[in-house]
Amino acid sequence: MKTLVTALTIALVAFFDISTSQQMHLAHLVPHLAGPQTYVYRYEALLFSGLHQKDLARAGIKINSKVLIIAADDNIFLLKLSNPQLFEYSGIWPEDTFVTSKFTLELAAQLQIPIKFEYTNGMVGKLFIPSLVPTIVINLYRGILNIFQLNLKKTQNVYEIQEDGIQGICKTQYVISEDEENNHTTIIKSKDLTSCHKRIMKDVGLSYLEKCIECQQKIKSYSGAVTYSYILKPAPNGVMITEATVREIHQFTPQYEIGDATQMETRQTLTFLEIMTTDIIPISADYLARGTLQYEFSTETLWSPIQLMKISDAQAQIVDALNNLATKKKEVHEDVPLKYIHLIQLMRFASVDAVEGIWSQFKTRPNFRKWILDAIPAVGTLAALKFIKKTFLAGELSFSEFTQVLLVAVHMVTANLDTIKMYSSLALHHKVQETPVLREIAMLGYGTMIARYCSGALECPVELLKHIHEIATKVSAKADIAEITLILKVLGNAAHPASIKYITKFLPIFGTHIHQFPMRVQVDAILTLKALAKKESKQVLNVVLQLFLNKDLHPELRMLSWIVIFETKPSMGLVITLARGLRSEKNLQVSSFAYSHMKALARSTAPDFALIAIACNVAIKILSPKLDKLSFLYSKAFLLDGYTYPLMDGAAASAFFINDATTILPRVVVAKVHAYLAGAAADVFEVGIRTDGIQEVLLKSPFLNEDGQPTIRQLFQALKSFKTLSKKQHIGSIYIKLFGQEIAFANVDKAVLEQAIQFTTEGHMVELIEEALKKMQNGIVFQYAKPLLMGEVRHIFPSAAGVPMELSLYAAAVVAGNLNVQAIITPPLTELTSVAHLMKTDVKVTAEISPSIALQAFAVAGINTGFIQAASIARGKIHTLMPLKVVGKFDITHANFKLQTFPIAFPVHAVTAHFETLSAAGNIEDVNAQIIKPTLPKMVVVQSSQNTLTSIISPGALSSEPVMPPVKDPELRSIVPVHKTLCSVIPHIGIKTCMEVLSCNAAFIKNTTLYNMIGQHGGLELEVQLGARAAKKLLKEINNVYLKTPKIKTILQKLREILEGRKRDKSSRFFNHKKIQIAPSSSRRSFSSSSSVHDSISHLSETRSLVDSVPPVVAIIGRVVRVDHKLLGYQLTAYVDRPNSRVQMIVVSIAAKDNWKMCADAVLMSKQTIVAKMAWGAESPKYAITIKGGTGHHGPSPMVYLKVKCEKVPRFITAYSKSVAGYIPGAAEMTGLTISNEKNIERQIELIILVQDLRTLDIIIKTPLMTLSKTNLVLPIALPFEAYPEDNVIKMIQNLYKEASSAKCSKVRSILTTFNHRTYNCEIPLSFYQVLVQDCTSEHKFLILMKKDDVYKHEVLSIKVADIAVQLYQQDSVIKVRINGTEVTTDKIPYHHPTGTIHIEKKGAGIAFYAPGHGLNEVYYAADQWEIYVGDRMKGQTRGICEKADGEIKQEYRRPYENLTKSSVGFAHSWVLPAESCHDADQCHTKLETMTLRKQRSDWQASKCSPTQPVVSFIED
């Protein structure tokens, strides 16, 4: 033990001695610059960009200089550059050489001015520089001084700190080692530029992007690092830096970082030369504090990296650019987008006075005016914003001009405190506030400006929203709904955390008045919190959790709160807790929505929702799977997304359908598209629609209640009916968001409808039509050009040398078009033209259209300064020009329509696409000397890449040894471009389409594609003829049809034999027509039909073709107008044989020697079966497809089937089918289909739909290779199986809509089924009036009562609608009707109320009462049964024994006082009317009264129980 202690003591002493000596050494490592001597260093900085492979082009610059440093005072030093030199590089690396460049004269002089800086213990402090030295020069000094920044610790030689530097405060690692042999110390310092506490950089156009940290956990799109290597040698007064090298690399790729990526590299060397006695003399000027070592931005954003230009006279240069752009041209040149960017660049350097001078010069010239107004918003400077404000307030901009300018400027103007202040003064100006539309746009834009500023600022002052918060307080006190809506949307756009307390004032949470604000205000407040959810997740989560957990709130508010909860990305514990709470949820709308949302999130592949997906996957297992079977009439959430890690991009689309009753039209719809790219994410587009008042509007509309075909007059009447709405009634709303910012919204109320009514009913529409026709008759000439800066995304950051580097993307487009329209109307239009006159005219419209589009996009990586540029550029161009001449002839009287295209001077290249990569370097002093080189040289040294591993395995060996082939010497290879032209001719028309491909064969350069459409010698003509005149228009006689083949005759004969050998089946209660029995695993089938089907088959087998038996009903001819008058094109004819239920369509080539044709024939064999065949080819049918469909039964279930038999199809269809089959398993998994590998009939696809009940289907899809199935598919609406009159299509559609969307309550004998499909035994006592259904809206449109007559013991229905009371009852086995106490005899039925909204008709064995305009679609009364149908818009608005029709089956047996009971008897008794409400009081023997306990308890103590609800009691005589 003593030996061990002694050994440990010796070791600790030795370690202490070593540590002490090392600490003493480290304490003297601080670089020493003091003394009267001048230290001279040689400095070189090299910056370049490009791909990292050798023998490819790069661009860069080099700066050489001597650096002189001398001590001026305590810890104050002077630094001066001696003989600075500038070089530029654009060529093949590393073969080409740097070219001498020049600093500007002003810059060269400024570089000679000495500067002062603080330097203490290796740390650079403040800089003191005269004011005449610009920031760009100071940054170059910072790049040199940054090398001297050494944060050395006295006790450690390996450590990590956050160190300040030119690029910000970043994580830095130090490794210090001593080389005793060479008597120097080596220090290696490395910085991770992606892990900084404060990173110096500037982003333009990135304010709408969200950082997706999870997206870059596996793969990063951007990486940056810098390493410093120092050699320190002893000096008389300490140590001295004798050599320092710096290497910095930035790498960016929008996709896979392991693959090739663009690199920007900086290399610095600082080498000690000598010590001089020469002094450095500062200039005679005040040395002011000009910051620290951190880089400062100045004019970097003003200089465009895509083109080098020298600004001498900005105003004159702008005028030249405008003259170039505004000169009218027939087409837009491919370089116009670049010139448009050039104009924007020039205007960024112009002052307000210069811009105003240009405006005064050109504002009266429309084309110049338009180009100025299109460029001003994209300029994005404070001067541009001042100009917009000044010209608008001066009344020089029209409403439309100012609206367009303001919408673009909000998103393009640089957001800072100055521009926000300027924009605020404009948005709050009374001239803007007086116009509602401008006010909304300006206020929304104000919120957007604040959000854009705060996205890049370290602090976002709440004072920016002070005025908005004051307005929010005022409008909340006044309950001004319109103002509240606007302010909430402004706060949502701004998304400032301080706004949460103002938003909660409009929400039903603790401390607020729940009923003070209507539902739509509360909805807007929750959606506003949704915009804040990602930024302030904790605060928002606390608010929305209160809302969701409050079960007394409206389900719509709770479901919207649920959406916001998951926007905050809750923890797994919270998700599980919410799921457990949903198990006891009574509201099925909430349960359905929450379950579907979590199920959709559980399948998400988005990286930022990975943890949420895991949590939801666990949560849905807690809930009942029955929730998944609820129909689409319940609230649902849908999510479809995809993300690929190697590509680092993806997309997600979500849709939320929120309902508060099982209506077809949801109450709220919110849809959003989310995108991922290069490790970032953005909400690209979002739209929200609320339909809270549309149901009532539809209820008042007579459109769906009219008989016959709707006309314009009926539509006008429908609009007029909206006038009955209350003035303040809210009908609906819509909002649109782009990149998370709400750009527009609209609230629809009575005022909006009145404007629509005024426009449609007071002749405004007719006037517009007449004016348009007259203008076309006189001729219209129109020229249009619209430029757009589609994107300007820039990421600017300082290099270690103090020179700014940049990654940027520009995209600009110009759309232009020339239109010349001339109409010839016979007879000509007059001043008193009527619609009847127009119907008897012939119209010929000739239009010459010349649309053209030019698009240019640039991706730049490199150096961008005010004196020199050097960058790698990827440039893409797309240019289209498609002139077209179209002639349309409309013979309205004879229903003939003809459309022609005529020859026109067509360009050689209709669509041109060009892509290239370049390296460019240039100096602003000599713009014309800019050096531009293609990235790929003509000759390249290629190292053999055939490094295939060859395995040599000996017999019995357990492993293989890879053997590398011998390395070949590099070879010099010439780049040979691939030049191919691929052409395709459209058959029978003669139009040739060519694609010319010119590509340099390298993996890192994309193809250059030229699209060439050649058609100078012909035109296109399309003619349509309807009716009896169709046969006269045929250009080619049809005398050979495929259906004459024996094969089709045999098929039809077999069908006839089958039909003759089977008897009719009984009618189906589902389909109301004959059945077809189909055994699932057998070929035996039993068909049943009528004799008319038998006759149809016989007649079809006799005539076989309709060409010779019936005239065509329509003929469509599309042909080429050729100079040699030859026929080229197609002719389509259609024939209808109504008696035999047969349709035939024939397409033939009209060329003289071309016999190609296609024939499609369809026969309705019976009401259960339809057979169709399509064949095509030349001379004989080369290809054919047979289709058969029908209905039948599979066991007890009705069935619909469809079979497609591919007898013979082209090879490309087979090939595509096989490729598509590979995607089926993945698609099936996403849609919930079950897959089995059961083999089926070859070349046949079969679809079988089994109807389990009116709302549940089973689907089976059989393909040759697999079988797909989906069981228990719940439908959103009930299937309408009742037959309707086929001669009135509108009536049939109305009835189908009624059946599918209505809620049905019925009673058959003693079994009552509620609207929500709950059944119970309902025994009705004699003479009791009970409420079946009543409208509980404020209008009380209808009431239906029921009682059992004490004489005939039959049920009596009493219906009260509008001003009439109808009784339906049975007497002596006869159904009778009494209206307002008077019996209506059967000869007066059908009965129609004078208002036209109430009808009574006979239906089957009973009587049907219709009042759809009042929400009561139908009341059917027959012996021992009745049925009540209420419209879709009345769901959730009814009360009574039939319940609410809201689909909430867990909340059935609701009594009049809104409380629930579990007893069906108690529920029925609660809806008994008391005696004072009965019309026949002598037959009412009941009343509702509050009962007291009549008996005392057994222990003779008074009971403390008290009644809560009145009960039914008998009236004493």
C-alpha cells in the first residue's frame, strides 16, 4: 500500500511540473508587435469559385500587398498597405494564369491610408479610420487583421470557444503544439461557420423560408469552414507570427452534398519579411471609431452579380434602357428579361429626384409608363417606396395601377425600419383608408413588411405594431366585426409574439366574453394563432389547448384548435394524452377529425414531422378503429407528402374538411401546399373557405325547386330571392395565402350579393356583351407586355479576406402578345340589337395572335463587389414564339360551327431552350474587358475511371480478395458535342415537330434543347355540324365498318341465346329493375331481360352497322388546309339507334389513299347490361378492346361490375401498363387497398362493386397479376336506388340529390328510425301530440306533430309550414288530406300552393307533401308508415323525436332542454305537447308540470331531492 501511495505521489509531482512548465510557455505565446520597429509582412489573398474538379473553368481574384504594422500607443497600432495589386482569373484551373487588373483610382488612393486598431493579448479591438475611407476598404483591412486574432488560453493547449471574428461569433477549436526541434510553436485554429452564435450575413428574398433543421440532419445543402495555421517564433520581447496560412471553403448544393457541389474558396498567406525602422505617418484627419473586427455591409445588395456595369449617369442610363424596352415590337426578344433586370439595377442607384424626373418625362407615354411602373416595385429601395407614395397621393396613379404596384412592392421592398415607417405612413393615409379594397391590401401589406423585417433581425420591436394593437383594443370594445377581421389578419401576417394577448381577447377563454363576438371572429382569431404557432409554440399551445379541451365550445372551434396544436409540434406525451381523452369524446365530428388527422400524420415522411409521425402512430392504436369507418360527411383531415433525402426536396399537401353536421357542404375547408428544397421549407400556398351562411342562401334559392330546365330567368330570380337576407348576415368567406402571408380575403354578405344582382339584372351584362361584339365588328388591335421579376434570392456573406461572397438565384420573365381581332356579322349589329336578332346571325371572327414568352434564370456563386466581380454562373433561357391565325364561323341558325387555322409566317424555332455554365471575371473600370469562359473546355485531361473490382476466388476459399486493375496514364480527350435532331410527324395531318439536341457530353452540364415546329405550308380546320345536316358535311363515304365481322356477330348471337334461355328475375328493391346473377368463381351467369332487348339483339345482328340504316347525328371534321388542296385529317361521325339503344361512332382518315379507321359501338342489352367494343386499324381491325358492364347480385348484395378485355393493343400500351403496375403496391398502401397475388384472366381488368347497404361498399379490382380489394368503404351520402322518370333529366337530378343528401326519419309500424339512423320501439298513446320535427332556426319554417287518433287508432301527422296547416290521416283504409281544417278531395290532388313552394301529390300507396323551399324536402304518409326528409341545409337545425340530423349518434335522446337521457320512453315523453298548445283541446289529456315528491322517506325525514325537468301528467277532469 505504501508503495502504491509513493508511486502516485511521484506521478502527481511530475505531472504538476510538466503542467506548470507548459502553462508558463503558453503564457508567453501572445504575439508581440510592440516597439518602435515596423513589422513588414507579405500578404496574399486568393478567392475563387467553381467546381472542385481540375481542368474545369473557375473564376476568382487575387490581392497582393505588403503589410506594415507599427505601435502607435499603448495597445494602439498603425497598419498600412504598400503597393497593393489586384488580379482577376477566369479560365481553366490551374492551367490559365491570373490577369492583372486595376483598382479604381479612388479605391487605390484609399488603400494607401493608414488605419489604427486596438490589439491586446492577441485580440483585435476597435478600428479607428478616417471617414473618407469607405466600408469596402475597411473590410479588406478587417480581412488582414482577422489573421492576427488569437484567443489563447494560459492553461490549455486543446480547447473550444466561441470566438469573435470577421464572420461573426462562431465555434472555434484550438490545437497548440510545440516544435522544440525547430524552436517554434504551431497553432491550428478551425471555425465551423455553420455553428455560430452570431453569423454575419445578409439574405435577400429568403424571409418566407423556414429553417428545416431536421431536413439537414442526414444531409446538408450548405457547409462552410475555415482553418488557420500559425507558426510563432521567439522574439526579443515575446513571440512573433512568422507565417500564417488561411484556407476557407464554402460548399453549396441544392441536392446531394456527397456529389459534385459548387465551391467558393479563400486562401490567405501572411509571411513575415523584415523589421524596418521606417515610421508610418497617419494622415491629417480625425480617426473615428469605425467598428470592430466584424464585417460590415454597405452597398453589396445594390450590385447585381449577373452582369457587370459601371454607373456613370444613372438617370441617362435609365432612359436608354427604357428606350430599348418600351419600343413596340411584334415579339419579345430572348434577352429582354436580362434588360429588365438591368433596368431594375440602374433604378436602384437612382435618387428619388432622378426617378421623378424620368416619370415626368414619360408618364404620358403609355408604353414607357407601364415599364416604369413594372420596374419600380422590384427596385425595392426606400427611394422607390417614396416615389410610389408621392405619385399616388398626387393622383398620378389609377386605382388598378396603384393596386398592382402595391401588391408587388410589399414583397420586394427591402424591409427595414425606414421602409416600414414610410410604408406605414402610406397605409394609414386617409386617401388609402377611404377605399376599402386599398385599405385591406395596404394593411395586410403592413403586417407582411413587419414579418419580413423580423425574420432577419435579432430583435423585433413591439413598437412597430403599437398602432395596430391600439386599433385592436378599440374595435374589440366597439364589436366592429369587419374591423376586427381585418386587424386579426394583419396580426397574423406580422406574427409578432406580443400580439397573442390581443388575439386572445376575441377567443372564448378564461376572462373573455364568449358571446360577445360571432363565430367567424373566433375562427379568424384561431387562424391568426396558427400563423404564430411555429414561432411561439409554447404560448400558442397553452391557448389552443384550453380551447380544444373545452367541450362546451362549438366543434368547429375545437377542430381548428386541434390543427393549431399540431402546428406547434407537440411532444409525444401530449399527443398520447390527447388520444386518451378522445376515447371519451361524445362529438363524432371532433373524434373523426382528430383520428383522421393523426392517421394521416402517422404516414408522413416529412423529416420535420418525423417525431409527430411516431407519436401519432402510437396514438391511433389507442383509439377505436371504428372512427376510421365514419363517412366523409364527418370532418376529415387529409395529408399527402413525400420527401427524398438524396435530393433534399419534397412536397406536402394537406386538406381539412370541418363540418358541424353531416351536410354535403362542409363548414370550413382549409387546403395548403408545403414544399421542401435544399434544407429549407415554405408554405407555398394556402386557401381557406368558410360556408357558414351559404346553406341558408341555398334554402332561399328557388333554383333546385323549379321543374324543368333552368334558364337565365330562373337564375335572376334566384339572385333576387337573396334580398330577403338580413343586412348583416354573413354568407361565407375566403382567404388566400402565399408563402404564409395572407394576400387577399373576401367576406360575402348581403351587400356583395346586391352588387351581383344589380350587375346581372339591370342590363350591365347585356351591355358588356353588346359592347364587346361591336368592338370586334369594328376591329380590335391590342398589344401587351408584362415583365416580372419572378425571383431574387441572395445569400451574401463575408469571406475570411473581407471580400463579400454570394450565392444567388435570379429569374425574370416577360410575356408579350399582339392580338388583332375582326368580326364580320351578317346581318350587322345595330344600336337596338336584341338576343333574338343575334340568334339569327352568322358570325365570322378572324383573330391573329402572336404570343411570345422570354424567360431567363441565373444561378451565381462567387465574388460580387463594387469594383470587381468573379463568379461561376449557370444561365438558362427559354423563348417561345407561336403566331397563330384563327378563323371561327358560327352559323347559329343551322347549328354549324367551323374553326380554322391558316398559314402564317412561322418562326424557325417556336420554342428555344438553352442552358450553359460559365465562369466570368471583370473589373468595373473596364466592363468590356470582362473575361467569360465556358466551364467545360474543348480539351480535358481524363483519368480512367474504370476502377472495377475483380474478385479472384480460389476453390474452397472463404473470402475473396479484390484486385485493382493497373492504373492507366491520363489521356487528353477532346470534348465532342452531341448534335441530334429528333422529328415526329402527326399522322394524316402533316405537321412535323422536331427537337434538336445540342449537348456537350459531360455529367455536370445539362442538355441544350431546341424545339422546332415546322408547319409553314398548311393550316388546321375544324368543323362541327349537328343535327340532320350532318350527313351533307361528310367528306368521305363510310362503307366498311368493322362491326360487320363474323366475330362480333357471333358474340351478339351468343348473348341472344343466353337471353332467350333465361326467365325474368324479380325486381330489386335497390335497383328497381331486372337483376343479373353473377357467381364469383364460376362462369355460370343468369340474365333476365324483356322482349324489347331480344328484339334489339335480333335487329342488331341483321343490320350490324348503323351507317346504312340511320343518318349521323353529328359530324366533326378536322383537316389540314393545304396549298395543293389535298385532303388530310380526320372525320368523326356519330349514329344513334334509339329504338335498339345503340350508339356507334366512327373515325376515319379523309386522305384519299388512307383506309385507317376506328369504330366504337355500344349497345344497351337491357337495363342491366351494356356491351361496347372499340376497334381500329387499316383495312381490317388490327387492335380491339371490349367493354362490358352491368348490375346483378352477389349473394344478398347488389353488385355493379365492369370488364375491360384487351383483345389486342399496341405494344406501347402494354409496355406502359407494365411500368404502371410497379407503382400499384405503393399506391394501394396509401389508399388502404388490400393486395393479393391471385392470378386472374389474362388481358382483362375487372371492377366489381358490392353494395352492403346504402352507405357501405366493397370494391374488388382484378388484374392479370393481382387482386385489389377494399371492404366496408363508407360513402358520404346514401345511394339513391329509386327509379325516376327518364324523360326529365333535371327532375331526375333533383330527386337523386334529394335522396343522396337528405336526412330521413321514418316509422314503420312501431319501429321509429331517427335522422341519425338510431331505431327504437315507439309506442304512441292515444291523443298525445308529440313533436316529430321542428325547425329550430330563427325563422321556424316548419313543424311536424304526430298523435294517434283515439277512434281509428291510426297515426295523424300535422304539418305546419308557412301559412298553412296540413293533416295527413287515415280513415276507412283511405289516406286523406286536410288543409287549414278543410278536407281536400282526391280529385284536387295534386295540390299546389299559390306561392309555388308547397306541393301535395299521390305517391304509390300514400300521399307525399313537398316543401323543399322551406327545408322540408318530403313528408310521405301511408298505411302503418311515414317518412320525413329534410334537406341537407337543415341538418343540425332540427329538434324533436326525429332528433337533430347531425350524425352525432353518441348524443341521441336529446330532450327539449338540451340534456340527454338514456331512456327512449323518457325521451319520447319529453316531446309531448301540453294541453294548452293543442288545437283539439278536448282530445288533449296531458300536460307538462314539475312534480314534487309525494311520499316521505321511511325514516320520516324530509327528502332533499328536487326535480330538474317537467314530466308528462294527465289533466284531471
